Amino acid sequence: MFFEKLPEVQKYYSLTQHVNEAGNVLMSVASWAKLPADVQTAIMTAARQTTTWERAESQRDNEEILKKLAATGMQVNVVAEPTLAEFRKVAQRIYTEAIPDLGPKGKQLVDLGVSLNK
């Protein structure tokens, strides 16, 4: 937002919380199954610790950038929780509509994505 020079073309920025830019650790089931249990446990532990660290860093970075945006004169709007809840409700309908387009494991993929965003 700040580095893309958004304040040069936009006066308002609303905090809709609709994006979670999480990093992912991916591995095929076949590769995962080849790993010893202690290595699998170590990877899962490190992933959980990294998630906690990344979310704290992301929050800190976001707060810093929002201050910079406000300093340019951009109006930063906090969106009320009832409005965010309505956004989430609408998104749930979109997830359901997307399931058929995602193939035989569409529901599983959508459910996984939603659970990882909590």
C-alpha cells in the first residue's frame, strides 16, 4: 500500500481484514511419509513457531505502514466488526460456489483454506 504509492491515487484506505498473506510450507504426502516421525514433529513444531512469529511481525509491519499512510494525509478507516462479519458471510457463499470449480477435492481444499486462516 505504502510502497506502491497508493496515497498518490487514493484518499481512503479501509481496514477490511480480507487478506491474509500467509506463507505456506508444502510437501507431497509421499515425501512427507518418507520422513521419520521425529523429523515430521520437528517440522510441524518449527512451522507453528514460525507462524506465531510471522503473524506478530506482520502486525508490527502493518501498524508501521498504516502510520505512514496516515502521515501522507490518507484517511485510514477502521471497519466495524458487524460489517466485517457481513463480509465474511458473503465470502462463505463465494467459497461454496467455488467448490465445483476446484475439482473432486474442492470442498476439502476450501475447508482447509478456511481453517488455516483462523
